[in-house]
Amino acid sequence: MEARPDLANIEDVVDGAEPPRRARRSAALTIITASETQTARDCLQKHHFKYREKLRTKVDAPALAIGSIFHRGMSTGLRAGWLDVDGLDIEQRVAKQTAAATSGIDDLVNKWMAKRIEHGRDLDFERLATEAEETAAMVKWMLGHYFHVTRGDLERLILVETETPFSVPLRDVRGRPVKHLISQGVRDAVFYDPTYNALDLHEHKTVGQNPRDIDRRAEMDPQTTTYINSLIEDLAAGRLKLATTGEPVPRDAVVGRLSYNACKKKVPSTPKVNQDGTVSVAAIDTLATMYVAALDEQANVRKIPVTEKQYAKAKELADKGDTFFARVEYQRTPAEIERWRREAFMDASRIREANRNPDARTRNPGHCSMAWSMKCEYRQLCLDPESVELRGQFRVVDDIHTEVREAEAEADTPA
Ligand code: SF4
């Protein structure tokens, strides 16, 4: 068994010195993404299955599939809101965004369902048809709601890019780019704010719970620091241009502002109307505006006066605010970016070590064994790694960073 590298070797890498000979020989890792780093931090065995053996599920799990369908719609909608909008007012631009964002959703959902059928996951066609319809309706509502509540962006910001791949070198402690480590990824959206001469990075997340809970986690997300670092590099290199005019973003723009946008994967419930025509005051997960609209109909169409309890319910919902969308804004300081930079080298070093030394490829059941843990797609294989039958349930990808390659292909496709 090969000896593990000592801390001195890691520091050599951090300082940008020539990497040790053995590390260079076995360091298949040249490109690193936030997803790969996160997978390695979660569990090195999982990283091995996903990035060394290149095993991927044949069908995306619902959370992943819905997230990527939402992102496709979001990116189409953002472009529609900023490009070719001469003469349109804000309401028309929002309508244009929503129409463009939602136009391809049925197709994307149907493709996902078709894959599920193809790979024999689900053969209850009736239930699948209902699920497809509900999923498409939900994603369309989420997109429409997003563009409705973020309409202020249209007045305040200028679109720079959306779903754009990046590839930037990591720098050593003296600021020199290192040759053996490149940071790649795909930024959800970047805007230029002319009032503050600042670049805003926007991240879009689809969540199962109250989106406001995201504020407890967003600031710790290292993925966004990866993106901020890439923005700093791309800005300095003059690679950022306003999508609207093609003019370069001013090189002295401030970089570090982040908006974390969380959208709940749910359609608000329609307020229930009792047999006597009154709107129910039972607990309900909806928007205050929808509840007030139902009360309005009760009072003006069915001519039934609104009760004290109903007023109280409407106020309760209004006090709760929007429980279907939340935006958390924060800033990445130079000190945090520097800390991320050093950690990126340490992560790369750990991954290289796990790649060449099976003993370093430790499992982390703490990541997958709790009732609230995300399900690990490699669980069965983890328990029986030699099983040919289990391996047959996965596909082997050509490139481990598929999300970046797909975004590159999309960027190269003429509009
Ligand atoms: S099942 Fe758990 S321990 Fe095994 S690879 Fe997945 S996350 Fe790691």
C-alpha cells in the first residue's frame, strides 16, 4: 500500500509549488467542480462510485429531475424578460417571461416520464400520466410565481448571463494560477446592478420545505463561493458582457453579492368552500392573496358577509408572508473567498488521495443512515460493491462533469 501524502505535500500544492511526483502521476483530478467537492465531503466512497467509476442512475430521482426542469424553464424565462423587450412595460415583460419559461415544461416532464417507463421503473401508466400532469402544473406555477414576485429585478438589474458554464484556474497563495487545478461549473444567473456598479450572483433552489428555512443554510453553501470566485476571474479577464447590449461589464464592478432564491415544490392549496358557501377557516397552506380572493368571491358573488374568523385567517396568512418563495441575500467577503480557496486545494488533495489509495476511500454512513438523510443512490452497491447485477442498474458516463458539458453544448447551440 502506498503511503499517504503528508501535510508538507498538501502545503506544496496550496503554495503552488510543483506537486510531488507521485501525486502528479496519479492525479487524475485536473478539473474540480462544486458538485464533486461536495460529493467527496459527503462520502469518499460515494465520490468513488460517481466520479471514478462514473456510475450514474439511468433515471433522475424526482428531486433532481424537477430541479433541472425548473432550471431550464428559469433560464428561458430570464432571457425572455431582458432580450427583445423594446416597448414592453413591466407587466408585459413578466408575462413574456412566464410564457417563455413555461412553454417547454410539458415536453421536459414527458421526457423524464418516458425514461422512467423505458427503464422499467414505473409501469403504472395511469398514475404516471397523473403525476406528469401534476408535476408540469407545479413547475409552471413555481416559475410564474417566481417571475411575479421578482418583477423588481426587471427594473433594477441587467441580465449578464444565465446557465453559463465557466472554467477558471485556481490560484496559489501568491495569486499565481496553478496548472494542475481548474475550477469549472455552471452559474445559474448573473446580473449587473448599475446603481451600485455591482455584479449579483443568483442561485435558484427548489425546496420541499418552507423556503424561508433556507436562510439557516444558504450562507454556508460553498458552491456559491466557487461561483463568486469564477466571477472575479471572468470579470478581471473581461469575459463578462451585458446580455442586452453586448457591452462589457465595467472591470471595477463589485463582486461578492449573492441572492439565494428558494422556490417551494408545491402549488398553494385552493381555499375550500363549505356547503353553505362560506370559505373554510381550517388550516391551509396557501398565499394570503388567494385566500382574500376567495373571500372576495364569497362576499361579492355569493353575497355572504365575511366573518371575524375569516378576517383573522386572512391576517394570519398575510403575517406569515410568502411561504412558497424566499430570497436570502448575503455577501462573500475576500476573507471568506480566501478560506474557500485554501479549502479547495485541501479537498483536491483528499480526492487525489482517495483516488489512488482504496484505504482512504472511507464510507461516511453518517451522511446516509439517518431517517432525514437524503437517499444515497449507491446504497445497495455500497453494501455489495462487486455485484455485476447491481452495477448493471447504472449507466457509465463519458465525462464526469456532465452538467458542465451540457451547459457548454447549450451555449454553443445557435439560438
Ligand atoms: S450508502 Fe452511504 S456510505 Fe455508502 S456510498 Fe452512499 S453515502 Fe457513502
